[in-house]
Amino acid sequence: MKNIQRTLVLGCSLVALAGCGADEIVSPGTSGDIIINNPSPTPTPTPTPGQPGGGTVTPASGCPTINSTGGLTDAGTIDGPTGEYRVCQLPAVFDADDTLSYVPGLLYAMNGRVDVGSDQGFSSTGTDVTLGVEPGVIIYAATGRSFIVVNRGNAIEADGTADAPIIWTSRDNVLGLSDDDSDQQWGGVVLLGRAPTSDCSTGVFNTDANPNANPQCEQLVEGTTISTIFGGADDSDSSGSMTFNQIRFSGFALAPGDELQALTTGAIGSGTTLDNIMSFNSSDDGIEFFGGTVNMRNVAVVGASDDSIDADTGTQGALQNVVVAQRPGNGDSIIELDSPPDDFSTDARPQTVLAVVNFTFIQNSGDDQVVRARGGSRIRLANGVIQAEGTPCVRIDQPETLAAAPTFNSVIGDCSASTPLRATDGAVLADLEAIYNAASANNTVDTDVTFTDPFFFDAGAAPTFDVPGLSSFFVAADYIGALESAADDRFVGWTCDSSILDFGSGSACTSLPIRTGES
């Protein structure tokens, strides 16, 4: 068994590593030290007020006062196409309860790794430090090696609104230098908690035969000065709340299995609220879950470079109303599912279970499959539509994954005509076909899927599945796809628009929104 630690050294060359002092993060699930060579920062353009690129926003007069040691640092101003902004740099550590207030003409900046609190331990209870973020706040990464970590036993309360979402983005986005194919411009958002995981740093895993083989199964996420750990025994643990958030141009695709993505969770519990979350152009995965209990409603993943939704190491996941659209010719599977890390025994527990219902998947990459499950994990799909662009809709690897009893109900697929379903690594295709094509399952693989703008699919009288039977988190929804009707506006306003997928929000992902009072 190898030590399951992945250290990402951000912002340094291999030659200069010894003296660079860069931040590091261990992305859970594999091993090996990975070095990232970031390009030199792009010079700040000088727009002319009143001309294209000059903008209308004027900078706030100064930075608010916060409680954490060191406070906010006034880093001057930054100019972009929408105007000039005051820049208030976040402290390296939030060590007291704080709130980032919305102030017209003000942006908050991360200059490297930012921690919310410090690790509170496997068996701790309650919350030590809470970071609040008000609706309309924009936080950007001043450097490519920037990311934020909400440590175990701490919380974030970042609740935007449909009209004023919270935006996490890159410096290039502020400067107007990002386009619809840009990605990998900063790290991402990392939430860690005290729920169970099957990914134990000691290499000793719990199993059905020996459920107490490791009574303190936890995993490490390390920085240069702070050891950060996730995992615990509290299924209902809370890492706070994130609602109406956009995470743009994030993620690092380093090597197979080594990444940061827009949103990474490590053993968060069911007490955590994650609703109305958009990942846009994340390099590597759009969102990835490591263990824990993850419940999400109204999820948009657009333009991910690798898998759009990735879950493993014991995740108990339930996602409802999900739309995923890939960039043309870019991306891997829309869902990738593992149970333990893919190089360990498939009997590690907890077993990964991911249920996704009321979904719309638009596969543009031409990859080998839309949905892939392996490692003894259990995939459960219902009331969804797949536009597969000639690729297989579902792939199951290994007999253990078929034995985990995947379920597919009321899934309408426009799949590969020759290979709509795949079974590999010892899994028997006939067994998968028997599950997917069962008359009572009401699935198809050969429906011509055509969307009404933006991405509504009219399923007509197709039967639907009673999704609350899959998870108590799900609400009854007797329609197929992410939208109930062409008039359903659940994704409008808090998302951003691009050539990849236009939500009709009227705000481009390549630009910052201008709020009332800023112009």
C-alpha cells in the first residue's frame, strides 16, 4: 500500500524549488510530489475610461476592518474592462470569525494559500472559525498558486443570491484576458470535514469483514507550514454553506489523479449546504468529492478539462437538478466514480455511492464514455437525459462494480449506435445490458436528443422515477432532465453565459458583473 498523499507545489520551477517557498497542497487519492511551473503574470493593461475596456466601476475608498490577525491589506487598485477596483488582500489565515462585506468597487484577493481556521481534530465537535461572505462579493486569485482551504472543524457561510452570486475567479478574468477556452489560472475552493472516508493515510482500511480495522481513518492535505487533515466519524458534520456561487477558470491538471478543481471536498458531512453551485472551465475535474456525505441541488458544471463530476473514497453523494456541458473536444467523462483509490482493494469501506437525478448531460469531448463507474462503487441515475455525441452512455469496470448493483431509471440516452454501453476489466456486458435495458427501468440508448434553448428536453409522456426512494435529500420531481419546462429559470441569473452554454443570465463568464452602485 502506498502512502496516499499528493503534494502540489504551486508556482515554482523544479530548479528553483529549494528556495521558492511556494505553497503546497496534497490533493487526496494518489502519491508523488508534483511541481507546477506557472507562467509569468500577465501585465495589467491600462484601459481608457469611456472607451472600450475602460469600464464604469470606480474604486472603493479603502478596505473594511475584519477581526483576523493582520486584517485586510490594501493592495491598491486594479483596472479591467469593467473599471477600476480597490483590491483588499486576504490574510493568510482567518483565525477569528469574520465576514467579507460587499462594497461597491472592491475586490478581495488571495495571494497564495488562504486558510479558514486550523484543524480541530478527528473527534472534535462544533465550529471554531466561521468565514462569512456576503452576496455579490468577488474574490480573485492574485497568483496562480492561490487557493482557499476551509479546515476541518471550521466553516464558511458564503451565501449569495440569484441576483448577486458570489464569484471566485482569476486575475486574468478581472483584467479581461480570459476567454471561453481559458482554464488553470488558479487553485480552487477546498472544503474539509469530519465525516467518514475510506481513504486512510496509514494504508489500513476498514472493510465489511473488519469495520474497525482503522478506528481513526483520515487523510492528509499538507501545506508548507500547516498540516491539514480531513476525515472523522460524524456523517452529519457541517463545513458551513455555499449557495449561489460561481467558481471560474480554476484547477490544476497535473497528472492522472493529481489535481485541484473548482470545488474539492474532503469528508464533509450532510450538515454542509451546497446549492446553486457553478463550476466554469476548471482544469481537471469540475467538482470532486473525497469521502463524506455530499448533498447538492442546482449544480452547473461547464467546460471542465477532465471529468465534470468525480466522486471516490467512500463518498455518499446525492445531486439533484444537474446540468453538465463540455467544451467541444475537451474533457473526459461527465461522471467518474471510484470506491477506494483505484489501486486498492475494492472492499474498502465506506463504499462510494453517488445518486444523480434530474440531470442533463451534454457530452462534446468525444471521449470513451459519458458515465464511468469502477472500484466497486455504486452509481444510481434517474430522470436524466444524455446527449452523448456518438460515445457510449455508460461504462462499468470490474465485476465488483456490477455486483454493487448500479441502477438506471428513466434515463433517455442519445448514445453511440454501435456501443451504447461498455463493460471492461472483467465486467460482463450482458449483465450491464440486463440492468440498463430492463423493461421496468424505462431507459433508452437511441433517442434523438434535441434541446430547446437553453437546454430543455421535452420528454413528452416518458415515465419518470420516484427519486425520493433513492435518497431522503431528493424532492419529488416528475420530469426528465435538469429543467421542468422551457420556462424553468432555476439556473438563470446566478450563472454566467458562454459559447459553451448560454443560460440566459445576461452576464458573460469572461467579464465581471457590474452591480447597482458601481456604475
